[in-house]
Amino acid sequence: MAEKEAPGDKGAAAAGGAAAGGGGMSAWMPVIAVVVLVPVLSYGMAMFVIAPQLEKRFAAAAAAAPAANGAHGAPAEAGAHGKPGGEKAAPTVSYEFKDIVSNLAGSMRSRYIKVSFTAYSAKADFPAIAETNRAKLLDATIGVLARLSLADLEDPAAKSKVSNEIIYAMEAVLQERVVEQIFFSEFVIQ
């Protein structure tokens, strides 16, 4: 017939069943600890270790930058701008180029660009130079604009690049660096 279990055997069987079944809540404790502690430790490291080190580096770099590149706030050197005897005068003489139109490259001549800009120079006779060489300067400018594609002009720095290319083209025409800066008053793509 059926065997009778001893009263002490019942407790041992129950304990063995719990150990074999995985143990309930105590098995999840390491997972819960990891899920809670990792974000807390990461936040603590970022706020109290990494951020102060970055702030120190940025503060040191910001303090060193004006002195390194001669910006305002740094000790002035002899011959620096704003002082008598400076090497280069600020570009003060201007000449305006209006309504220059060119087709864009690669658009099957269906797209065009229209620009107006003012060129600045430090040379006092710049207006006379520009007027004498106006046709050459316009041709160089149109050449730069005609090489541009619509994809080139989608770049956020496109105006700056076009400005620099026009300055270099004018430099090639005049065979000297006369134009220092260009500021667009109109920059239309259609």
C-alpha cells in the first residue's frame, strides 16, 4: 500500500521544490539592482566627475584663445590694428556690382542665380580700378556662378564659399589682391 512519510520529510520536500523551481522574488533582485543602479551611477559620474573636468578644460581653452589669436581683450602687439603703424588698413573703399545673372551648372539651363554685391578694398583707387576692369570682373564673377550647381548652393556655407571664389577670381583678373571682402545684397536662386 501507500507508504507513510515521516513528519520531518514533508518540510524537506517543500524546501527542495522551492530550490528547484527558481525561488520567486529573490531571483529577480540582481536584475532590479542593475536596472536601478546603472542609471544612478551613470548620472552621478556625468554630473560630479566628467562635467567638472570638461568645464575646467573649456574655461582654460577660452582663457587661452584670445591671447593666442590676438583677439580683442588680449594684450595688443606693436603694429596691431587700431594702432598707428598697423600693417593692414581695414577695407573701406567699396564698389557695387548689381544684378549679375548666370545659369546654374547641371540644370539643363532651367535654373539661374542672380546676385548683387558690394566689394570692399583698402586701396583708395579701387573704384577706378573696378570701373576700368568692370567687364573682366563681371566675366570672372559669371564664370564662378556658372560653375555652381543647385547641390552646391544647398550647403549652409554656400554664400561664404561663393564670396571667397569671387574674390579669388577677381584677384586672378587684376593680378593682385585688391578685393578684401564681398557682402551680398541679393542672392536669389530660381
